[in-house]
Amino acid sequence: MTLPARPVEVSLGRQGRLVIPAALRRSLGLADGDTLVARQEQGRLVLEKPETIKQRLRSRFARVPVERQLVDELLAERRLEAQREGA
């Protein structure tokens, strides 16, 4: 995926619709009917394919050893926090 050489302006239409210019869609590999996930990040609008998010998460957690149970660790942390709040 290559980025356009210069920024591209898009206009916000009725009902908040954005039209992504064809060259930008091609460079990002976007096609008609694709679903994008929208989120706000530091005052910016970020649009991503769900597959891109999944790949990023997989790579982030790829180095976690199989024997390590992140869910169990999270539950233990939450229980400790609940005990502290109740004390």
C-alpha cells in the first residue's frame, strides 16, 4: 500500500458521508462494499479495515508465550482493584 504523494481533500456530504477519491481507494486496496471501522484518535478520524486491525493485534501479541494466560492475569488484576475499592 502506497500513500498518495500529497494530501487529498475530501468533503463531508449530507448525513456525514465521505467520498474517498478513487486514487486513494486504489492505493489502500479499498473496494465497493468494504467495511471500515471508524475511531477517533487524538483529534483525528481513523478508518481501518477490520482485517488490518486483526493483523495489528496478532502481531502485537505474537510474542506472548503460549503458556501465559493473559485472560487470567486480567481477571486477577480486576479482582485486586475491586478489593482495593471495597476496602
